[in-house]
Amino acid sequence: MGVLTDGWLLVSIALTGVAAALLAVAILPAQRQVIAAIDGPPAPAQVLPRLAMFTGLFSLTWAVVVVLMIVRPGSTTGV
């Protein structure tokens, strides 16, 4: 289809990498802290708001990727 160098596809790939990094670096460790706090000492007070913020950024990143993949700005395939 000849779209591998189109901007919308490259941005989608980059945003997918950003989403993966957010998940691995910020979201999963914070979730582990919250789960550990259920049975042990309470988690620090800033964990839940930060978890909510990073989860929102993760969701927003995926929403942009979905829109880019559906709309495909600048695509010349006509599909």
C-alpha cells in the first residue's frame, strides 16, 4: 500500500511506544504498590493520583492512535 513512510503511521508507531513505556515504567509499578498496600502498610498518598494521571495519559495516547489509524490523514489509498 506504500504507507510505511507516511507521517500518520510513524506517529502512530511512536505513540504506541510511548504508551508501552508509560505502562512499563509508571502504571504497572504503581499498581503493584496499590495491591501491596491492600495487605500491608498503606501506599504513599501520592500513588493513587499519579496512577490516575498516568492511566489517563495512557488512555489518551491509545485514543489518538485509534483515531490516526481510522482517519489516516494524508492517506492516498482511498479506502
